Amino acid sequence: MLANYRRLFAVPHVLSLLSWSLAARFYTPGLMIAVTFLVEGWTGSYTLAGLVAGAFTLGMALVGPLRGRMADRGGTDRLVLVCGLVFSVGLVALALLPGSLWWLSLPLSLVTGLFGTPANQIVRALWPRLTRGPERQAVYAAEATTQELLFIFSPVLIAGVVAAAGPRWALFLLAALGFLGSVGFAWSLRRAGVTGPAPAETDGGGAAEDTRSRRSLLFHPALCAVFAMCLLMVSGVIGMDLVIVAWANELDAPQYVMVMASVWAAGSLVGGVVAGALRGRPRLALRSFAAAFGLAILIPFVPPVTHLPSPLFITPLLFVSGLALAPTLAAVMGRVGDMAPSHRRAEAFGWTATAMGTGGAIAGPLSGALIDGNGIVGGVIGAAGLVMVAAVLSLFLPRPAPGSDDGPSAAEVAPVLDAPPVHGAAPGAGAAAAPHDGRR
């Protein structure tokens, strides 16, 4: 089962790019904790704290497509460094802001969010250039799986720093980690020789569109359907996170949050590892419906339908519920990489990031209203319903073109990655051309 991973990590630079891209975005899950505690301490209002935290998310969502277009033109290492530096300076400025000037934190957070790391969209756009066949699916699964680790360890670390030293020091730490991660990721991009624009492909993922077309990707119905899937799925997943928090708060037992959230994330981790080891093209619709049904099975076991002696009794079901999450996300990212024109993949993943950010912004008030009106079960039904609509959308996506993800394995393509450019092609162009040289 580990053959895909062995071949994948044998490809030069893949492990380095994956590791440093994760390091560059390590701050993301813990940022909201530090900001919430800081602003609440200034104002005594969780509403204002939520607005400031939301401003970061809004800023990141607004510039996703723009930064994607910038990355598609090349110079990704410089883009990562500039964003990392400005974002870290913004966090330091927020940490040093006097409490009496708390209202400045709102525009400061919005502007800082505009420079949030583009590491996720850049690295996801690179995988089709560096991998082929089963290894491509394995790398998307590996990224979706390891990203779950960020949502486990980043909040725990930042919460610990907040408890020990206060939210200002937590922001200083996040600023340092964000900048170091950006420097490491930029170095990894240069070392891999993939800082230039992606070479145009004549078939496969970019074949469906004229590679010279500059029409907005929002005019591509299939891509819009995938973006809508991302928005709905993220809304459902974050909605379920809020359900867990609300359930623990109702019982006045906040310690249950970490246990239940960790078990849910552990299920996603296991599912992602297994999915990445499987051969064959992932069946997106099957995984999407599995994710929806995984949430739906929780409905009969939450209040007010059922009052368990302890929420911990539901942890086995939470583990099962999480199994399909990372595999579904990996399949969605793989489909975006397949369908986007080769020279605009980073832009496509920028729209994906915008869709996910919008989904996260929608999830809060929607889930809150459902929980207030119908109890915990209302939030679970809402989360399951959102993911179910996303699964229905997956049925309308076009099937990938035969051979679009075939060709030589990543191990065969690997020697080309470090070869000098041919006829002035951008670094890494050989990797994109290799699958079309007739070898199978």
C-alpha cells in the first residue's frame, strides 16, 4: 500500500516543497485563537474579536485569484518572501498596538490578511508539473492529510503560549514562524527550479481551453462547480467544528472540545493516508457522498434527539465521520489541477482559496443560527446538508480526459526535473513534456 508514497518521495524536491509549504502556513489555524484572546482582552467583546479575526480571513480571500495570476507569471519565490515579510510585520504591529487604539486592529488585520501566505495555492499548482499518475493523487492526499496536523498542533501550541505568556507573545511567535516558513519555502522553490511560469500543455489538464485565452476562470462552468464544492464543503466542516464547541459549552466542559476535535481530525488523517496509498483515479463523487453520510450518521446521537451521558460516547462515530474528509479534499484539489489550464493553475487554486475563505465566513453565522433555533442537532443537520449539496454537484463534473493523469510515473519523470531548460523553456518544463514522449 505504501508503494505510491515510496515513489512519490523519491522524486527530487517533492518532500522539501511539501514540508516547507506546510511550515509557511503553520500559523493559520492558531492565528484566530491569539487574535480572539487579544481583542477580547481589549474590548471585553467576542463579537468585536470575531470581526477582527474575520478581517484576516476576508483579506486572504479577496486576493487569492490575484496572487494566483502573479504566481502563474513566475517569481513565486519573491512573492512568497514579500508576503511573508509584510504579514509578519503586520502581526507584530497588531501585537504592539495599545489597547486604547483597538479599533485600528480592524483595518490593520484586513491589510495584513491581504499578504497571507500563498504557499497553499503555489504548491498545489506545482504538483501536476512534478508528478504523474498515482503519484499525483498520492501527493494531493499527503498534503490534505498532513494539513490536518496543522489543525491539531497549531491551536494547541498557540493556546499554550496564550495561557503561559499572553496573546501578544503568541502573535510574536506566529510572526516569527510565518516569516521563517516563507523563507524556507522560497528557498525550496529556488532549489527545485520551479519559480518560473508553468509550461503550456497541449493535452491533459489544460487541453479543454485555449492556453492563450485570458478569460476569467469564472467563465468555465466545470471549474465554477468545483469552486462551489469547496465553498460548501468548508462551510460544512467548519460548521461541524462550531457544533463541537457549542456542545461542550452547553455542558460547561470546554475540555471536551480538544478531545472530540482531535478524534475527528485523526479519522481524517487515517482516511487520507489510506487514500493516498490506493491505486487508480479517485472517484470524487463516491468520496463526497461518503463525507456527507459521515456527518449524517451523527444526527441521531446528538441533543436534543439523544442525550448521551457524555459527548465522549460519540467519539467512535466522530472517527468514522472524519475518514472521508481528507480523501475528498485531496480528490477535489486533484480535479482542480486536472481541469485548470496548465499556465493558470495557481490562479485556479487562488479561486479555490477564495471559495474556501468565503465558506468559512458563511459557516459561523449560519451554524450559529441553526444551533440557536434547533439545538446541536440543527448544526449537525446543516453541516451534513452543505456537504451533501457539494456531493450532488460532483455528479455534474465532466469526467477527466483519458490519459490526462497517466504517462510515466513520477520516478521516471524525476530525472528531467533537474535538467537544464530546453529551447528557453521555464525550469521544470521538461517534467510537463515527459508524459507525451510516447513512453507508457
